Amino acid sequence: MKRRLAALVLAGLMVSVATTASAQRGWTMLGQREVTDRADHDVIAVSAERGTFKQIKLSVQRASVDFQRVVVHFGNGDSQEVGMKNTIRAGSETRAIDIDGKDRVIKSVEFWYDANTRRGRQATVRLLGKH
């Protein structure tokens, strides 16, 4: 009985990992920041060697984050403001955000937020890009 239960739990975990991996296909992690309730503004720097991207999204882990504003800064000095006033729960992510123009190398993504964390705890915000 215990072996059967253990086998079912293991099978469930394997399906969960496979589903998460397939959902992330084509997305590259560009960087991440640990955020707390003490700050309200942060930047994720992106190396130019990562290349150009057509879409980005933000993934949130450990605690929910209320995003008020997101600005994508490009290597050529241009920027793109993203209309986003969403609460992203822990374990969730934003919609895919289209990058305007062609051949846009992302230099950084700046975001203003309110982290819903308890004192001393952090949330992780990850930036993902798709070519």
C-alpha cells in the first residue's frame, strides 16, 4: 500500500515538472530580483549578449507582487512603458508582453511594485524573454 501511494505521488510530481517545462519552452531567463515590502522600485539588468527578444514576461515566486508600472529600456536608448497594474500571485506570471519594433536589445526592465510579504520575507521576480 505504501509503495503504491509513493508511486502515485512520484508520478504526479513527474507530470507536474513536465507540464511546467513544456509551458516554459522557448522562454529564456534574463535575470531576477529579490523584492521586499521595504522597497517599491527595482531594476533587472540584462546583458546585451542575450540578443533581441519579441516578448517578455515576469514570473513571481514565494509571495504575491502588485505591479504598478513596468518600463523596458533598450540598448539604443529607447524605452517602452508597459501598461500593467496587476497583482501576480506567487507561482504565477504576467501575460506575454510584446516588444515594440524589431531588433530590440533589452538593456534592463524597471518596475514599480508593492510586495505582499511579511516583514523580513522576500518575493522573487524573474524576467523571461522569448526570441
